[in-house]
Amino acid sequence: MVHCTRTLAAGARCLQIQQLLRWGSAHLYRSGIESSWSEACWLWEAAGGGPAWRMDRRGVPPTHITIRFRRLVDARCRRVPLAYLTRRVGFMDLELAVRPGVFVPRPETEELAEMALTLLSTLPKTPRILDLGTGSGAIACAVANTRRDARVLAVDAAPRALACARTNVRRLGLSAQIEVRRSDWFSEVDGRFNLITANPPYISTNELSTLEPEVRQYEPRSALAAGEDGLAEFRRILAGLPFHLVHGGHALLEIGHMQARGALALANGMPGLVESKVHNDIGGRARILAIRWM
Ligand SMILES: C[S@@+](CC[C@H](N)C(=O)[O-])C[C@H]1O[C@@H](n2cnc3c(N)ncnc32)[C@H](O)[C@@H]1O
């Protein structure tokens, strides 16, 4: 890697865009990045080179773009998450800002947001929603952007997550619908909600060391780790639900795919529970615990 970077640096001034992209893609591939060509194109754009698929790749770019691109490729080879380098990520039909220190929203969580929207279509006007551990604000923004009458309180304990969520809410024009607040789960939350959503940390202590380097080394531990069995935060959330759901209210909680049995057992011990059900994702893995309260 270091060797090739030097090689590029030596002739960087006269390389065409297509040569740079090939260099980037080859490096990424050697570092274990499978979709290396498309990632090279994303990094090219993030370097300020413009959309790689729309340009004449025989052109020679300005030196500062080449240098920036090279740095981004090097960082990605060290397995810095792509989203931390491009500073954005797609979530449902939205483009969200993300930054280091903030959990990168995953496609699996889009399924939770979609379930939330389906549920909301059965509820009366101006539903109140609480999004616990909002991170970048992904679930809150996706729901509020589609359900324009919804009022959402989005909370997180991490200052960086709160700053990122506020940026997304403002950029997407959702400030009238979403309030972002610092809270240790329910500690600063008053009142009751029609729907509570959460994608809490759910990685067990043993599992932490098996995660991809991108996640293990760069994503915030406080967004991932949840004690010995991965259910420590889930328990805390469950304990607060009866005090914050309206009668007939719903909760949708993302869980780890091995946690269905443990999560269901905990939920079924909840006073006032009417129904609890685990939903699988499109890959058939248990993903979401849906709860209805009395
Ligand atoms: C797995 S991330 C999910 C982020 C976002 N909801 C998403 O799906 O992309 C978990 C989030 O919970 C937050 N969190 C962890 N412990 C918390 C606590 N005690 N109170 C509030 N938020 C917490 C983390 O800061 C992180 O943003």
C-alpha cells in the first residue's frame, strides 16, 4: 500500500482521471474492499472531482484533487468507513450527513422505518413519535419526511450524534416536526407517544471482537456495546415503555438476529403488554421486535 502510494505520488501530476480511478480501485481491492470500483468513484466525488460516471476520464485533474483523492483512498484502505469519508449516506429516499463519532445508518434499519410508516398509516392524525438513540436522526427523518403531520422527539445521549441529527433535521426542512434532545433514554422525556422506535446498541461483549474493522475500530462503542448478552440497553428501554406509550401505543425495537428469544422473553414479562412479535428482515433474520401496549 505504502509502496503504491509513493508510486502514485511521483507521477501524480500527469495521471488521467481513469488512471487514478484504476489505481484507487486496485488499492481498495487489495485492502479487502469488494466493491472497489464504485467506492473509488464515490471517493473521487468526495475529493471534489465530480461524479466519475459523468465525466471525461481522459482529462488530467488539478493536483489538489489528486492529492485529496489519494488521502481518501489511503484512509479507506485503513478501513475507515466509506460514509465517514464521503460524509453522507443514503437512508430510504434521503441523503443524510454523517461524521466520525456517529453511527452509520444501516439498510436493515430502513425496514424498521418502513414498518413504522405502515403502522402510522393506521393511526389518527398528528401522531406523536419518540425515536430513542436517534444517532444521525435516520429513523426520525425518514418517518417525519413521509408522514408530514407526525411530531417526533428524537433523543440521544451522545453530543456528536445530537449535532449530526440537528444538521440533518435542518437540511431536510424538518425542524417544525422534529425536536432533537439530549437524554439518557427516557431521562429527559415527558409524556406519552403513539409510537416509540429504537435501534439501540445490541452487540454482546463476545461479539464485539468479531465485527468488521470498519465497525470495531471506527464506529462509537457507545452505539454498539450492550453488555454480556447484548440486551442491557434493551432492558432499560423496555422498563421505560409503560410510562411513555399511550394506551394502544406501539414500539418497534431493532434487535440482533440471535436475540429474538431473549428479547421476546423480556418483552412478555412487561406489565400491560397486549402483543409482542418478532419480524424477520428480507434475509429471513429476526430483526425487529414489535410491541403493542394495552
Ligand atoms: C445503533 S445506534 C442507532 C442510531 C440510529 N437510530 C440508526 O439507526 O442509525 C444507537 C444509538 O443509541 C445511542 N445511545 C446509546 N446509549 C444511549 C442512552 N443511554 N441514551 C440515549 N441514547 C443512547 C447512541 O449514541 C447511538 O446513537
